[in-house]
Amino acid sequence: MFKHTTLRTTTPSITRLYQQQHSFCNSTRPEQINLITRLLTLHRYTALNTLKFTFTNHLLNQILTTLKLNPTASLHFFNLSLTQQPSFKPSLTSYCKLVHILSKGRMFDETNQALRVLVGSCEGEDLVNEVVKVYKEFGFSSVVFEILLRVFVENGLVKNGLKVFDEMCGMGRVVSLGNCNALLSGLVKEGEFGDVFGVFEQMERVGVVPDVWTCSIVVNAYCKDGRVGKGMEFLRNVEEEYGVEANVVTYHSLINGYVGMGDIEGVKGVLEVMRGKGVLPNVVTYTLFVKGYCKLGRVNQAEKVFRDMREEDPSLVLDEKAYGVLIDGFCRVGKMDCAVRIRDEMLEAGLNVNLYICNSMINGYCKLGEVDEAARVVTSMSKWKLKPDSYSYNTLVNGYCREGYTTEAFKLCEKMVRDGISVGIVTYNTLLKGFCINKDIDKALKLWHLMLKRGVMPNEIGYGTLLDGFFKVAHIERALKLWKQFLARGFFKPVIGYNTMLNGLCKMGKMTQAEQVFGKMIELGCPPDRITYNTLADGYCKYGNMEMALKIKDTMERKTIPLSIEMYNSLITGYFKSKKSSKVTELLNEIRKRGITPNVVTYGALISGWCREGRLDKALKTVFEMKEKGLAPNVVICSAIVSTLYRFDMNDEANMLLQKIMDFDLLPGGKSFEKFFEFDVGKSDVQKISSIADGVVEGTHLSSNVVYNVAIAGLCKLGKVDDVKKFISVLLQKGFVPDNFTYCTLIHALSSAGEVNEAFKLRDEMLEKGLLPDIATYNALINGLCKSGNIDRAVRLFYKLLSKGVAPNAITYSTLIEGCNKTGNAREALKLKEKMVQECVAPSVDTYSSLFSYVHKSGEAREAAM
């Protein structure tokens, strides 16, 4: 097993061997040991092989103790015990005696080899304790500890290495600087920063003088621990006390630390210190600086640093990493054009695109929803002789799922399998989430069974995702069945699974089952967290059970679990539900006293509550308050106010607010109508649009009429008039009642599309239902008439407006004047301009422009200007 030296010996005669064997068998135990040690000492190994004896740990330990000053003989006998008697296994004590003997004899390679065998076969703590025990028995040098410490660290067993270090210090033995640095470095890799600082203090106490690498390692530990300022202070102290001059690696640790904190000023400070010490920045230094700006999203400044580095030092050669950091920065903020520009510049410089850059671009395109572009990056990687890895594919799979293209995501997953790319739990969980978000629970279940078939066992995240999917489609029985499997798999501790189950049950109002799950959680020893309590309290609040909600709040306070704004948001909603709005003021005072900042949801709950109680004055006051705090009302808040305005017959105000929703695009997620409805111009799917609208109503608790009106307006903006008609037919079957905004939006769309007669039919339908068209509706009709060349009819409608109780505005006049000019009726245009002046309606810039443009041709420019 181990290398050893064999000396040449004279082979004994058969008679002498027989005599030795006969004498050995009839001798006492001490005599046998003496004979074995004598033969080993004389290197008569062949004679030793003829003796018949059984290896035991007692025999081996006695021989090793006797021969402790003869490493070659000890190693030979130890190896003999391994080869002559395969069933025999030397004890830990025997191994420890051997390594002490070998290290004493300066047979360091053999010592190292024996220790590696030990480290791989026994508990580290037991090994250290036994080495200490033999050390005290033999009284040899401590060099074996140095070798053991190094072996532990090289094998990633830094905690065991730390124990060796502590034992050596406890015995007054000084650990070498090289081993100290190796231990410190290993502790940093493991994130054991407290131990790093403790080891350094112990080094100082026993007199180990640190070098520049020690300094760099400890500074790096402070930076990774988030205490960069402390790292700077440590560096100054070490430089003063030991005269250690930090190198560029040390400063890079500090820069990286400040970058992680997003502290650009700190980075600049380190650069100043470097220049003051005469340490020249290199390409890595500037790359870290670029990374710092990119982390803050300040990509323009990052590019400036990137450009400036060559001006400061023309000898610097920009590498793929420098380009990659800048490209990744642009990708993270969605500036893909800039990312492509830098990538092309990099290629022109003769550098190669690497996997990191490709993955950054895939991720960037997916974040923007441009999954086709992301897919093109994947397919183009082959021209750079790169192969997509699991991250490339997983990012694209996630991108497809986020955009609702789950079929494409699944096909990509199958391609991964065919191409030999590892399809692990992350990929399957992403696909599973995509199916569940789209409420395609049948495909989710098929995927679940496919995972099992392929030997991929779902983890707690997968179970949580499928549970959530079942609740989304109200399959409570399936959810309960899956929950039993979750517990049967032994997932007792992950709180995420319990929280998902509680969230689903609470949303469905199944509070009894929710209480049972909570009880099981306590029974199995999984401590509830803040989300658990918030979920339960929210469930009780939604159904008006304020007594139980307040009990949960008391429990959290008793357990010193911080109360969040989410808890108070639930309580506000609960008090409004249970008709106890007087308690809301008390809650608001409590929020202020605790220093908790209200968010948009808080104001939404207050505004919705006051609107339901008909307190429009309080609702609007709350809107003004949230605007003063710099918070913008979202579609939920606007929906509540619009519904209340309609209830109070304030139709004009309601329509104006609805129009603002359209103008400012306050739809969930901030997506445009095209994105929100995923509308394919070539493939109209009204039923799908209707389902999406219903999902928004269900998912956001918006007024259905508001959501339907926004959907109708979105389709009208896309010019899909025929689809709007079909969509309204579907909505009418659901009990949808068109209001002023619905009619106004559709009349405007029909008029713009040239279907003026259809638009007038809708106007008549409005009047039959007792809905009075406003000026916006008539402006749409007049615009349609003008576009279709029916100027006379448009003018007649204009002069009837006052009799209909509607006053023309600047848009009315502007539309008519432009129509008159286009048909060459300049005199009618001038009459309208005079009427505007008489009615004190201020002409717009467009009105004047139109008049000048057309009247000038008739030689009546002077009249137009008057």
C-alpha cells in the first residue's frame, strides 16, 4: 500500500526456518513480539513471512509502539497486516501511531497518503482526538498536525482543520503561516467569516506574522460579510503594525465589497488609495468599477468608465470579461440595442462571444417579453462554437412560460432531453408554474407524471406550485389529496408548502380546513412565520371574522414577530367588510405610532372601503393624500372610484376617469393592450379575450364593468371593430350592461372605421335606454361624418347640439372646421370660427393652423387671422 525501502538479506536455510517456526509457535506472547520486532529491525522480511500468527489491533499497536523510532520497519509491518490478512482492518489508533512514526522519520509523502485514507474513512473529530492522544503518548514533534490540517482544508473539511488549529494552539504549537493562510482561505469559501477573524486573532496571540496573502484573505472576509469599512480599517492597521503592503488583489476585494453594497463613492475612494500607494489599476479593477455602475442600473456611466479606461492607460487590453460585464448591465435594464452594439464592437475587436454574454442576452430579451429574439440568440450560439447550457435553456423556458407560450416551453424541454442537456427539477418546476398560471391543470398533471417517469422526484417547490394550481381552478379535493402526498414524502419542515396550502384554503373561504393545516404544522414542529400568520389573518378578515384575525395579531405580538403593513391592510379590509369602519381610524393611528409606512394596497383598501360605504368625500381625500406621498392610484383604485361615480349618477366624471385609465395604461403589470390580451391580428379569439378579462376581474377584484370597458377600449384602439361587436355579444350573455363609456368608445371606433350609420344606431340605442350621449360621443359622430364626406349632415348635427342639451367644445369646432376646409367650404369654416369667438371657446393651435392652411388658398388669409 505505502512505499517502503527493502534491504537485501541472506535467505535462511529450510532447517533454520523450521526451527524458527517451531520455536515461534511454542513461545510466549512477549517472546513472539520480540522475535517479530527483531526480524523487522534487521529487515529480515522474508523470514517474517514464514511465521504463522494472526493479526490483531493489539499486536499491531504493540509492534508500532516498540518500533516507533524505526519508520521503515513500522510501515512494512503495517502494510503486511493489510496484505497478509485481508479480513483484518487496522484501528484508528494503529493508523494514528503510524502517521506519527512516519512524520517523525520525515517520510512526509507516506504520512500524507495515510492521512488522506483516514480523512476519507472516519469522522474528523474522532481522528483529531486520536492524533492528539498518540501525540501525548509518543511525545513526538507536531509536524503531523500541520500535514493533517492541510489535508483537511484541501478536502474541504475546514471545520475539522479549524479543530486541528485550535488543538495546536492549545498545546502551545505555532501553526505555519502557509497553513494559516490555507485555513483562512477555506473558511472564507465556506462563509465562516466569524471563524476567519477568530483565527487571525489567535495567529497574532501566538506570534504568527501575517503576509500580504493573509491580509488579502481577511479583507475579503470582511467585504463578503458586508463590513467593507471594517476591511479598510483592518488593512490600515496591518500596514501600520506589520509593514505589509497590500497588492492589487487586496484592493479588488475592497472594490468588489463596495460594488456589492452599491456604493460607487466607496469604490472611488479605494481607487484613490490605490493611486496614493502607487498600486496601478488593471483591467480587472476597471471591470469591477463598471460592474458597480451596472449593479445600480447606471449603465451610461458604466460605459463611460469602460471608454475612459483605455484613455487613462492605452496599454490596457479589454478582455471578454470587461465586455461581458457591460453587456450584462445593458441586458439587465432592458437596453438590448446597446447590448447588441457592445457585442458587435467586441467581435470587431477580435474577441469571442462567450457563454456568459449569450446567457445575459437571452435573459435580457426574456425579461422584455421578446422570447423570439432570445430563441434566436440560442440558435446563433453555434456560429461562435458555443453550446447552450442548462441555464440558457431554463431561462428561455421561463421566458416562454411568462408570456403564456407553454407549448413552446415544453417543446424546448423535450429538445433539452434529446440534446443531452440536463433537465432537472428547476426546468420542470418552471414548466409546472407556467401551466398552473395559465390554469392548464391537465397539462400540469401530465408533466408531473412525466417527471416521475423520468426519475425526477418533485421537491417542496413543485408540490407548492401544483397545490397553487389546483386552488386556482378550485379543485380542492385534488389539492387535499396532493397535500397528503406532500406530508407522506416527509416534507414536514419547509414552511413554503404550508403557506401555499393555507393561502389556497383561505382564498376559497375554507377556514376550518385552514385551521387543520395550521394545527398539523404545529404538531409536526414546523414553526409558522410572518407569512403564515398574515395569510390566516387575511383569510379571517375577508370573511369578516375580526375576532380570530385580532387573536392572530395578538399571537404575533406575543411572539415578537414584527407586524407588517400587509397585516394592517388585511385588518382595514376586514373592518370595512364587517361594517366597523369606525375602527379603521384606530388602526391608522396604530400604523403611524409603529412607524409603518402605508403602501398603495393600504390606500386601495381605504378608498375601496369608503367607496363601498358611499363616502366619496373620504375616498377622494385619501386619493389626494396618497398622491402627496408620491404614490400613484392604480387600476384597482380607479375602478372603485369609477363604480362609485356611476352609482351616484356622476357619469361624466366616471367616463373622464375611465379615459384616464386608458390614457395612462394602468392595466395589471403595466402591460399594453396588445401585450395584455396577447392579441394576434391574424387570429381573432374573442372567447379567449373574454376569459382573460374574467381572469382579471377574479384576480384583482376589479369591477367587472370597468374591466370589460377597458377591454372594449383596448380592442377599439387596435381597430378590431368586428371583434368588439362579437365581444360585447359574449359579455351581454354574462349580464354585462353597457354604460355611457361603452357606447362612447364603440361609437368612436365605428365612426373612425367609416361605419357612421352603425354609430348613429348605437346613439339611438343609448337614448332608448335613457343614457344621454355627451359631447365626446357627438364629437365622434361629427368626426365620422366629416371623414366620410357628409359635411352638410355634420354641420346640421352641430347646430342641433344645444337642443340636445350638449355644448360644443374646441374639439367639435376644430373637427368641423378641418372638415369644411378639406371640402373647400372656407366660408362655413370662417362662420364656425366666428361662432367660437362669440361662444368664448378658445381655438386650439390646430384650428388656427387649419384655417390658415386652407383659407390662404382662397385669398382670405386676412379674414382668417381676424
